[in-house]
Amino acid sequence: LLAAAPDHPRAAESVLSIANCQIEMKDSAGARKTLTELVRDYPQSEAAQAARERLAKLR
């Protein structure tokens, strides 16, 4: 979805799902990178707010 349609209405949710998978796989560095990109690329999305909260817990 992200490669084909980065402007899709659910793109930010998709990025958040990827980060959640990384967290479950104990890939904290990857999750931090993904969450940071989500906040940068989709700052006004609801997913970005959730990403900010998850980032605070990962640091």
C-alpha cells in the first residue's frame, strides 16, 4: 500500500501497523525509525498521535 499509494487515507495506519509488528518482534530500533517516519510524513494523522505516544514509551 505504501509504495503504491503513499497518499491513501489509510497509509498512516499501515505505517503504524508495521511499527507495532516491529515492537512485538522486539525490534525497538526499527520501530523507533518507523514511528519517527510516520510522525514526519503524516503529522496531522491520528496514527501520528499514537506514534508519538509509542515513541515516548520506547525511549
